[in-house]
Amino acid sequence: MCGIAGIFGAGPKRARLDAMVASQRHRGPDADSAFEDASGLAALGHNRLAIIDLSPAGRQPMFSHDGRLALVFNGEIYNYIELRDELSDYPFRTRTDSEVILAAYDRWGAACLDRFIGMFAFLLWDGFERRLFAARDRFGVKPLHYHVRPDGMLLVASEIKALHAAGVAAEPDPVAWSTYLAYGHHDYSGRTFWQGVSSLPAGHSLTWTAGRLEIARWYDLAERSGPACDERPVAVVEEEYLSLVRESVGLRFRADVPVGINLSGGLDSSMLLAVVQSVQGSDSDVSAFTFVTGDPAYDELPWVRLMLERTRHPLIACELAVGDVPALAESVAASEDEPFGGLPTLAYARLFERARAQGVIVLLDGQGMDEQWAGYDYYRENAALTGCATSPITGEAQGGNMGPGGNVAQGFSPANLIQGVTRSPTRPECLTPEFRALAQPLDAPRPFPDRLRNLQYRDAMFTKIPRALRFNDRASMRSSTELREPFLDHRLFELALRQPPDRKIGADTGKLLLRQMVARMVPHGVVTAPKRPLQTPQREWLRGPLNQWARDRIDGALGQFGGSWLDTTAVETSFRSYRDAGDESSFHIWQWIGLGMMPRTIHAVAAPSSLDMC
């Protein structure tokens, strides 16, 4: 896990590159390096977090054996050992997965991407062809952002703040902010919250040659899964899935530094723990981390303790206290660069801090099972629309108003159904009409012939998983820790997505086949916590002990954006209603708090005055 940066095109680069590398040092505190191509057209920078082959040989930029290719890489290629064997005629000089990328590209070109099992974002400069090839992994676990200057120079980096450090003006994008504040949508396209800064979409590659930039998709979950349902016997599917999940978890334990696991009390964590025990044996003693807030209505510590009581895993509970929130929120906002997921993200950030302090550099997490196996309540609410009767025109299941103007297309998802609230959690009526008109609601593709898989596909590629991955990447790298997602192995996702609805949804529950598999893997008597969308008392804290802090942040938002973006009177009225009401969602309150923290974030990443501005 690292930070990467690159500048391509004619003109001076070193001052900008040094600023970019310095701004991302938290992503790789073990070494900083830079390289400028003899042609003057390319410069690469790298921050190293040493995970595999800790020797100096693993430092980057890394070069191919003939000196033609230069690489900076962020992430992990988990099957690098198997690929190295397949590429045995290449003159390897290190034990790294980074060098396997060089060898694979040398052999297969861009087609090497299909052979990688992992999370990755990399820049690969071909000094002979004077061409950049960059790529991002299938689900976008690892980030990659870019900016094209008016003079054609291309700047690329892991984090937005690195582009700002290189002189890109830190100007908020009003369309992105309007879309977020009106609909709650973000991270579903290449658009970021900053003007002039784009995110390379998940499963896409980027090439740059002589000032010409091209973006191409190399992976699509729907295409690889196919439209047909898997009609094989359940036992056959279960055997294949369990074999893949064991392999996936086993691969993600490949590291030359300590590895731990993140647990909650739910089904997904039970699955993760059971597979860890299966892969490593019952004597596994890797550390288990969970976050708590001290509120028994939300904390899942009792269930986590039950899960671990027959194991040797030491449990480390990481507390987020109410008094931690103000300072931690400002720190995390500066790391995230864009709006993030409220107190749950802060609790996660605290967990990563604790892991790093304990010497655990890599953590495994359970993200992805709800989207794979239709675990959210609103999947079941649409269960009647998952049959084979489809429209010959749209491919959409008949019945219900679920098109571009319906609730699902408008972002009505578990993130919008916080703690049972059925009203939209955003407050578009609190925006000025002119600003609200800029919003661009998501109309996600519907590549499947049934509603259920279209919802799963939307959540995996455009809503829930993309935003969770961004939040978690920034929160983990803030503390120089690597987060690995074994359940986001593309082979698992493709197999699960092909399963018919009756293997996913029952009358009163989701994830049916997954539950059957977990039940056979965990010890008898181990139960999991009831499913809840949130595990922090955000609503209560923002209404209670953090009310004044929330008020101050919202006042900051109104001071900068009142009258232009926000209707001041409407915001004041809505905040009073939230403060005095009972069970209202706090999502819109957190949106405004984030907006109030944004000017501080802009100030924190202001470009050095020594750099000419873009």
C-alpha cells in the first residue's frame, strides 16, 4: 500500500512532484522516491508502505530489467506468486508483487489486468514509446485522480490533496455538491467534489501519449457475470463459493508484516472469522479489532466476544468517545478530501489508529456481502419484482414505479433508510432553487433482465461500495495501515450475482445461501447481532452533547454558502426541527457539517506559494 504520483508533458516538474509526494507521506511513511525520465516528459513519485519484500529492493519507482518501463504502484497483487511462476523466464530481481506487474505488462501488455487478483492503481511509463499506461482495479478499492492543465500537462495522484499541492486550484465543484446535498449521491462517476479533478472510474485504464488522453473500461461486473442465472444444484454452487472464499482470504494473508482482522457482531464478520480459522487453523492468533462508542444500543461488543470466546484471537476494542469527535472530524476531513460517512467513518479511523499503534499494519475487512447476497431490507421489499417476467422493451421487471423518477433510482437505499426512517434523508428544499437545479440524479445502468440484480449491480458499482471504499481507504491510510477486502474478490462477486433470487431472499431475511454456509462453519450456539445500518449513536450525539459543535459547523457552512447554495432560513428551521424532534435522520445534518468543514479542508491543502498555479 502506497501513495503514487506522476506528471506527464513538457515543462518543469520536480517542485510539483516533490510537493505531491510530501502531501501523501501518510500513505507510505517507509520511503519517498522520485524519478524523472530523460526525455523530460515524465516524472514519477512514490511513498512506500512496505508490506511485501521489506528490503530496499522493493522501493519504487521500479524499473523493468531492460530499463524500458518505470512503475509506481499502490495496492496488492495477491496472486503474484502464481503469476511469477507463470513468468519464470523473466529475470526477477526482487520478491515483490510490483515487479510482477512489470513482467506481466512486458509479456501481455494491457491484457495483464485480467490476470491480476487484487486491489491496485498504478502508473507505468514506457520510456521507449513515451507512453503512460495507468489502471485501477475492478471495484476501485485503490484510488487514482487526475487533472489536465490548460497547457496539456497531466497530473495523476492517489489523493486529491496531492493535485492541490501541485498547484491545482482548490475550487469546489457546485454540480457535485448540489447532487450530493439534493440526492445524497457521490462516487458514482469520474466526477469529484473539486473542479478540474477527476477520478479514474473503477475497472478503467488510462493512456497518455503526446498530450492525448484516453480512458477505456477493461472490466465490467455485469458483462463478466452474464445475464443468465446459475441453475446448477445449490450444493455445487456452495462448494465452489466456499473454495473461492477460502482462497481469497488465504491470498490476503500474504504479507511480511503483521495482519489483523476487523470484526462486528454480524453475519459477514462471522463468515470472515470462520474462514480465517479454516485457512489458518484453530490456533490462529491474529488480532481482532472492533470499534465501540460506549452505547449498548449500538455497540456489538457482546456479539464479537461470543464469536471469539472459543478462539485464540486477542480482541482489541477501539473506543470512539463523544469528546473525540470535534478534533477527529477535522483531521479525517483533511484526509478524506471530500464528504465522508459521518461518525462510523470516525470510529473506523480510530480503529486504524489503534491497529497501527499495536504494530498491525494490514487489516482484513468484511465489505461486500450485503451487495453480493442481497442482504439489505429494500432488496426484500422488491422481492416480488425479481421473477422472470420482464419488459421486452426495457428489460425491467413489471410492476412498481422504479424508473428514473422512482425512489430506487433517486438513491433510496439503506444509506437513505437510516434507522427505519422512510423519508428521504436529504433536504433539497433547504437549497436555493438555482443551486438545486444543478443537481444530476443518478440513473444507474440496468444491464440485467431482473430488478434484483440491477439493484445489486447499482449498489456494487455506483452507490454503496464505491463510497464505502473511498471512506475506508482514506481512513486507513491516514494511519498508514493497509485495508484488504477479501469478499470483494471479483470471482466471488460474479458467482454470487449469477445466483437466482430464491438463493438470496426469503420471506423475512436476505443472504439465504450465505446464511446456510455460515451456519455450517461457526460453532453451535454462536449468534450474530441483529442487522442494523449504523453502529454509532450519531443521531443522539449530534442532537445532544455535540449539538453546539454541529451548530458551529453549520453556521460556518451558512457563512460561506448561505444565500448562494443554502437557503439560510430553511436550514435554520430544519436544524431546529432535528434538534427538537424524536427519531429524525441525522444524514442531512452531517451533510451540512461536512460543508462547514470544507473551507478548513481547502485551507489545509492550499498549494505552496512557490508553485505557479494551474
